[in-house]
Amino acid sequence: MAVWAGYDTPAYTGLTSASLTGRIFEETMEYLHEDLPLMEFEKPEGVELEYIDYRGDIVDYNSGKQDYFSDYLLQKSEEDALKLVEDKKIIEDDILIANIIVELETLSNFILSMSNITEYQTSISNMRTRIASVYQQDPRTELNAMLDAIVLSFERDVRIIEGAISVQAQIEAMNQNIEDEYEIVGKLNSLNAFVVIGFESVDIFDTMCSEIETLFNGYDISVKEKYYSSYTEIVYNKEKLLAYFREVIREEAEEQLRLEQEAEEERLRLEQEAYEQLQAELLEAYGHMYDTVSSQISQYERVSEYSESVGTLENEITTMLTYLNQLGLDVSTLQTRYDTKKVIVDALKVIYEDSLREEVEEVVEESTEETEEEITEEIEEIESEF
């Protein structure tokens, strides 16, 4: 059943299927099917249910929407799509064929020469590649036949030009070999005429041999085979004269190396001895200063001042002993001397604290200010040298 609404004479009604005709169809169908059992639609043969997108086109994934399509229409649609692709290929192919025909005409008028034969051969190779990309078999066969005809027409000229190029290459090689031979013969004559007159001859001879070896490596193998035996014979004879000088030079070089090594070892030994001596003298000076400070205990009004001064010296001396020990020096004597003095100094502090100041002052009076200044100057001098 179909419902139509409108005027006999065409005119705009402003109606839609939802506003009038759809409602008429819906109410009529509901009335006709009233009290009838619900029946499922029986899918006829030749109809397939497919997923569709929002435009109603078939898709190959679950879009959530389906619709029925005729197998015949689906097959025809696929055939039409394939035909469309085929037609597009043929159109593109026809354009390619037309371009190749134009290029073949240009290639047939190519003016061949020795200078552009490589360009011609490259063009032929590229053209075969382009023809192979033609989609239609019959045109492809015809184009290959046209190209073969062009190649055949140039075949005689190509053979003549390739022969001429080969002859030219041979002539150039011969000329190059002649120039190489002139050069190497000149070098060999100079080497053979070289006179060994002294030690300076060794370097000159070696330089000449190096130049000849370089030339041989850059020449055609035939040149080297022709003259290398003469070169080795000349070198053999000259080396007999150079043997004495080479041996003397070798011995002098070895002796010079030995002397340099001994001098370096002596320099390092003296530096180490001087370094160790400075360290020992510096430590000795610290010892004198330690004695002086400990003997001048009466000059300090508070035990804390005396302890701070002596403590500083103790830290410096301990650091110096540790460093000398790391250098591998024997510091046992200095360590014993220091430990003995430290016991004395610690005893002086006890004496001071036990109010034995008068006895300490008598000892201090024996130490003059001049002695302290001399020791201080000695330390400053050693430290400046170190």
C-alpha cells in the first residue's frame, strides 16, 4: 500500500511523510493488522543482510546498522567498480603510450657520436623500463617492436663508435705507458747514478726509493713488471755501500736513546732526593718549633692558649709524618722523636696546672728571643723552597 498527498495541479503543500502521509499509512496498517498474529519477515532468496554506514553504504565492520541488499545488485555494483578501475587504468595507460610514442620518435632522430653514445644507451635502457610499465599487452608489444627497430637502425653506428672508443682508449693507454716509462727510467737512472758519500746519503737514498715506489704503485702493471727487477738490483747494490752508515746511525740512535733514558732516570732520582730532603728538613724545623713552644709555656696566661698553639703544631706534624710514610719513606726515627717530645709537652702542661710555674719560668729564661727568631726564619726558608 502506498499513500500520496498533494494537489492535481503541482503546488507546494508544506507536508512531510511524518506529518500526514506517514500517519495515514501507520493508522491504516495498524487497523488492517489488528488482532492478527505477529509474523517474522521471510527473507527471499537472492537477498543479503549487510552492515551499513550512516550513508547506507556497505561496510566490512560491525557498524551497528544493517540493511538488505540484492545479490544481483551487489554483484553488479562490484563489477561496475572493477570496470571503473579498469577504465581508469586504460585511460592512464593510453596517456603513457602516447608519451612513449613521442619519445620513440625523438629517439629515432638521435644523432649518435662518440661523445653521446653513453647517453643513447641510457635512453634505450630507460625506454625499455617505461614500455614494461604499460598495462595493455598489445600496445606494449607494439612499442617494444618500435624500440627494437630503432636499436637495429643504430646498431651499425654503435659498433663503429664503440670500436673507435676502444681504439682511442688503447692509444691513450699506450701514450700513458710511454710517459710513465720515460718518468720511471729517468728516476732509475738518477738512482743508479747516486753516489754514496756519507751519512747524509742514507736519507737522500731513502727518499728517492720512496718516490720510485709511489710511481710504481700508480703505474700500469705492465710498466712495473718491465722495470721493477732493475729497480731492486740497483737498490741491492747501493745498500751494500749504505750498510756501514745505516749500522752506525742505528748504533748512534740506540746510544742516544740510552743516554736520554739514563738522564731522565737521574733527573727523577735527584728530584726525589731533593723532595725527600726538603720534607725531612721541614719536619725537623717543625720539631724545633715544637720544642720552642713547649719551652715557652710560661708566656701563656691561660692553659687554653698554650694548648691551642701546641695542638696546631701537633696536627701539622702528624699530617707530615703520614704523608712521608705514604711516599714510602722511613719515618720511624722521626715518629719516635715526636712521640718523646709530645710526652714531655704533655708533662709540662701537668706541671703548669699543678702550680709549678716558677720552675718552668727558670727553664724559659734560658731560651732567648734570638733562638726563636732563627728557628722561625729557618722554617719560612724551607717552606718557600718546597
